[in-house]
Amino acid sequence: MSTLPPSEIVISAEKSALQKIEFSTRKTVILGILAGIYIAMGGLLSLLIGSGFPEITNNNPGLQKLLSGCMFPLGLILVVIAGAELFTGNNAILIPGVLNDKYKWTAVWKNWVIVYFSNFLGALFFVYVMVHSTGVVASDPWHSAIKNIAVAKVSMSWITVFLKGIGANWLVCLAVWLGMSSSSTAGKFIGLWFPVMGFVAIGYEHSIANMFFIPLGMLQGADILVYDFLVSNLIPATLGNIIGGALFVGSFYWYAYLKK
């Protein structure tokens, strides 16, 4: 199973970005909605499996983290292999090209804004229509688990969520990098799976995933205000994700391999 060397991965990211910024707004929105749905699918599977064995995991918290982490990569695997536009992945992918003056920063901001809100729309659709309305998590242990997860996410300090956001997208964008290193489906699957599993097991904060977890917890009865969701978690997680992806992956690898 051959892989691209690091320098060619950065070049591949730049080529991918050139295609992304040429997408029409309509296409970007559709692919953004799909990405939000795919990440929510991964979140749901992670919740069902990770919280589905309380008799075993209550005394083995590491096992619960491992089970959740092993399931969540479904979302990014669907995004990359099936094709969709994910805000957090684009935080890194669009950076080498803009730093090489292949396109303007305005194109980057436009893509990030459209994709971010499209991801949000897709996640909310999946939460309400495919999970809440179907009663998938209406019974315990999942009902209690999602409420506890949502409350925990809005109960951390702003700086803690911000730093955890950096860690989450650092690993997610490294997963995207590894996914681009292989041309085979199996190679992409392996490259995408392990870093994403790692960030979930560690407990980092991914803004698009939280567009699934926290609204679902709220719909299941968690005592959380929209203000708490947005200000205490989503904003700092998003800013941290941008730093983790754009600086620690996109910029650093551009500097190492493409800077003239």
C-alpha cells in the first residue's frame, strides 16, 4: 500500500483547494449539508456504542472512551471518500494555496463561512429528523448519556474549550492529510480512522460534532440555553478548530514543504 511523501501531500491539498474554491455556492451548500449529516452519523454511532454498555464501562471509563472513539471516524470517512465539504477539514486544506498566492483570502473566508453554516444545517436536520423524531435515543442509557454529554460540554471554561478545539482539529486535519496520502480506499480508511479515534478518546472539542451532540442533548431535556451552547462551547471550539487546522497543519506543512 503506497503512500505519498509529505511534500506531495501538501501539493495534493493545494490542488484540492483549487477545486473547492471553484465550486458554485449551491454545490458548496449541498456538500456542506451532507458533511454535517455525515459527522452527525458518526456522532450517533459513537453515542450508541460508547454509551451502550454501562454495566461494563461504568467501572472502565477508558473502555467507554475507546468505544466512542472507534465509532466516530465513520463521519470523516464518509466526508472524504464519498465527498463532502467539512469546515474543519477545509481549515487546513485551503491554507497552502492561499499562502502561495494561488487565490485570495476572501475565497478562503467565503468557503469557511458557507461550509460552516451548511454543516450546521445538516447536523440540525439529522438531529431533529433522524434522531429526535425517531426516538433513537429516547430510552436509557442513551437518553441520560446524551444529556450528560451536552451539559459537560457547556460546563467547561471558555479557554478549556478553546484549547480542546485546537487539539481536536489538529488531529482531524492530520487525519485528512493521511487520507490524502493514499489512493486506495483501504489506505484512506486507515489514515482517517486512527487520528479521529484519538481525538474523541482524548476528549477534545470538535465544533461540527458539537452541532450534533449539544442540540440533541437539549432536545432530550438537558438544561442548556441556546446562549450556553453558542457562547460557552461552539464559539471557542470553532476558534480553536481554526487554529488547530489552519496553523498547526496547513501553515506548518506549507512552510516546511512549499514555502518558496
